[in-house]
Amino acid sequence: MKDKIFKILLNPKYIFGVYLIISVVTAISKYFRGNYAINNYLIFKSVFFNTRDRTNLFAEYPDRFFDMNHYGVFFSVLIAPFALMPDWLGISLWNALNTFVFIYAIHKLPFSDGKKALFALFCLQEYITAALSLQFNVALTGLLLLSAVYIYERKEIKSVTAILIGVFVKIYGIVGLSQFFFIRNKIKFVLSGLGIALLFFVLPMVYSSPQFVVQCYSDWFQSIMEKNAANQVLGNMQDISLMGFVRRILGDASISNLVFLAFGLPLFALPYVRVSQYKHYAFQLMILASTLLFLVLFSSSSESPTYIIAVTGVMIWFFLQKTRTPLVTGLLVFVIIFTCFSTSDLFPKFIKENYIIKYSLKAVPCIVVWLRVSYELLTKDFDKSYSLN
């Protein structure tokens, strides 16, 4: 019996199947709870219809949904097929597509089947949190993984396409360029990127107008700036980051993001001086792990559903380890308990509201792991210390 259980747990096909089932179940469960529960999806649908009708994408529409859209006009192209379906079907297929991109990216990682299965299993709780929000974060995580994998496979066009989808939807995709130094054919990457970017820029004009699309990019920039300022508030559900943790511990929401970036960016960039390590796939993947963690930890827009990105970075770091010391295993457990399960019923409501949310404690385990990743990137020999199987 135990052998059968382990066989299932170590087979990525079973775990990936569970992901797809959960994607549909969570979507349908949200649909039957009414418009409030599917608010994010209603916002996403509106991006297509507002683009088609040439209506401001970033205004408030309280009669249709609460909150505002913060995705770019290109997102209307991606969401269009789902927006035209009945909501119950559109939500289900939207969540399933996001999930498929994520699990396909895990499948493409250079790990054994057993590692891929455990990778997905350890991400499952954080995935459920993201899937329940119906957001793009799950697919974005997959796209960032694929952008790095395709660079190693010398598939520059696929890599830059993955990056640009993320950029044109949520800006975050720009961090995929952290792998740029590992590209063999940089000219092909850049030229194809320019062509694809132009295509993505023009596509929404097919059912809208050039003037409207251009205006959308100006409005989008303004929307992002306003959202960043609004996120820097003590105790809200945003800014669950290294910056938010420090601001909330000190009780000072006015500390600028630039203060943190002045420390974070040099530490993130310093490993690139180790040019001799570039040829090792493990080094490239560790840079990817650092990127995924950095993206979340240094963004005031980070919220609980965003942590599928950071936790995926943690798992890359963990499964690259050739020797799993008590410290390495302990850090993984720390992340699973205090990041993945911090917003679950594992913690009493009093603890969640007065400590975890109030002080952005969900970020703390990922902060520790990112510092550990940075240390390893600066000191380890990636030809000897890491395993890809």
C-alpha cells in the first residue's frame, strides 16, 4: 500500500492531473458563490469588452465590479475567447489554461520525474491560493520558467515570446531578461523580440483603434504609479514583501521603495560577475530562483496570490541542492508552514490578522531563502555542488 502511495506521489502525471482538476473545481466553486467571488474574472472580461468599445480600461465601474483593472490592453487578446463564453465555462477554461502553462513549465525543468512531482506537490497549497483568485500569476510563473528553459534549449523566439506575454500583460514579465546574459544568439533574441513586441502592440487595434491603444499605454503607466502609492499602507492586504515587512515592523509607510532597491538590486546583480559559471545550467536556474524571489520581495504590489511566483523560486533552489543539509530542509519547512500555510486555517484568525497580515510575515521565510540563494550564487561552484537529476 505504501509503495502504491509513493508511486503516485512521485509520478508527475498524477500530480499534474490533480492540478488541472483543482483548477476547474476552484473556478466552478467561485462561480456558484456569485459575482463578488468572481470579481477578478469580471474585471478581466471587461478588459476585452472595454477595449472593443474603446472605454477606459483603468477607470472604476462600481456597477459591474469592485476594484480596478491593472493589466495592459494586450491582455484583451488573451482573455477574449473566455470573455465570449458563458461565465461558468470561461472561468473554468481560464483557470485550466493558467494551470496548464504552470505545470507544463515544471515538466520542462531538468529534474527527474520524482523531483518534478515533489516540486508540484510542495507548490500545491500556494497554487490553490493563487487559483482561487483567478489571476494571471500562475501562468506568469510558468512563462518565466519557460523563458529560462527555452534560453538553455536555444529556442530564442519561444523564450522572448514568453517574456513579452508577461510584459504586455503585467509588466512583471520583464524580469525574464535576467537570463539575457546566457543567450547564445542574442541578435536573434533581440530582433525576434522587436517583431513580436510590435505584433502584440498592434493586435488590440484590430477590434479597437490605434489612438485608443496608444492612450491605453499612457493610462496604464498612470494606473501602475497610483497603485504603487496606494499599496504602501500599513496593515493592508498588499505590500506583502521585504519592503512591506520592514515598513510595518518600523511602523513607517513613508519609507521609499528606492531605499530597499538600493540594497536589493546590487545584491541581485552581483552574481553576474561570475562569468565562468554562466555555462552551468544549475547556475542559470539559480539565477531564475533569485529572480522569482526578488520579483515578489521587492514589489509593493505583492499579495498572497502572488506568492506562487516566490515559492516556485524556493523550490528551484531546493531541488538544485545535491546535498540537503538540515539547514536546507529546515528552510523548506519554514517556507511551507509560514509562507504557504500562513493564510490557511492552520493558523488561528487572531494570529493571521494581528501578526501575519499586520506585519507581512508571509514574506519572511522567502526573504531568508533569497539571502541564502544570493550567498550560494556568490560562493558555490555550480559544476560540483548542484544536481539536475
